[in-house]
Amino acid sequence: MNTKLTLTIEQTIIEKAKSYAKTKNRSLSDIIENYLKQLTSDASEKKHSSLINSLKGSFKAPENFDYKEELGKRLSEKYL
């Protein structure tokens, strides 16, 4: 059974999403419904958690490593 849902979304996002849906020959409702199905499915959670678990411990940062500082440097290099 389908139920109507009202969402509040930024106008520019809505326009881009409608355009995207049109290029895929799908309705925006269909795209959002499928996204929510994927987001809430148990298989999706297991897939994501197993991927994350496989990456744990694959990188050892030095003790004095400052993540925020490093991120700031990299973003400055990229965008400035």
C-alpha cells in the first residue's frame, strides 16, 4: 500500500533531483522509495559494516597525527 509523504527539501535540490529522475525515465518517488529501501535493508547494513570492519586496522597513524589539521591542509591544497 502506498502512502503519500510530504518532505521539505531545498528547491534547488528538488529541481536537480527531478531532472535526474527524468534522465533515468523514473519518477522521483520511485527513486526515493528505492533509496530508502536500500538504506533500511538489513543486507545493506551488513554489507556496509563488513566493508568498514575489513578496513579497520589497515592504517596506523602516528601518535602525534592531527586529523583535523591534515584535512585542513589537504583541502587548502585542493581548493585554494
